[in-house]
Amino acid sequence: MAFSCVEEKDSISNVCNEPYETIKTLNDATGTIGFDEINKQYIINIYVEGTIDEIITLYPCELAKEFKKVNLKIKIDGKLFTNDKLPKPQIGGQEMFYIDITEISNLNN
């Protein structure tokens, strides 16, 4: 019987090294760290206030080890962009972006 650990993919950093056009800029957005089991990558979910089903899912270019904790509440600034390698939305009302983080802080402290 063999056991294996599921490891996070590091391929997202290649996407972030390519030239991109900023679509939106986030400033002081509040989000929650999650993990995309399908793509094996940490994500940031931002629930849009005033809606019942709108969510922005972000795939960070880089995420420091201390923020790789599922359900961690954070405040974040960064530049959002897309390309054809971005995973497709899994639910209605979901927007997907890559994020080049310029500032991040832990709100659980």
C-alpha cells in the first residue's frame, strides 16, 4: 500500500512572469485563504458585500508561507489580471483572476 502527499503546484509563478495587463486594482480588500483541490494551488476568496452569490477568486503569483493557511482572514492589495491559463469559474457569480500581491496582512491576529 502506498501513501502520497498532495503538493501545491508552483506553475502559477510562470504565468506571473509573463507580461500582463492589469484589469483591476485591489486596495484594502478583505479575503479568506482557501485551497483549490483541482489545481493544487492556494487561492484567495473575496465575498462581494451586498450580494448573495458573488465571489472573486484570486490565484496569487506568490504567497508567503505564513499565509498558506486555509480559512485565514487577510487584507490585501494587488493587481488583477487574466490569461487563457486561468481556471474557469466553478459556480455562478464567480469571477477568476490572477493577483500580483503588493501588500498583504493577517487579520486573525
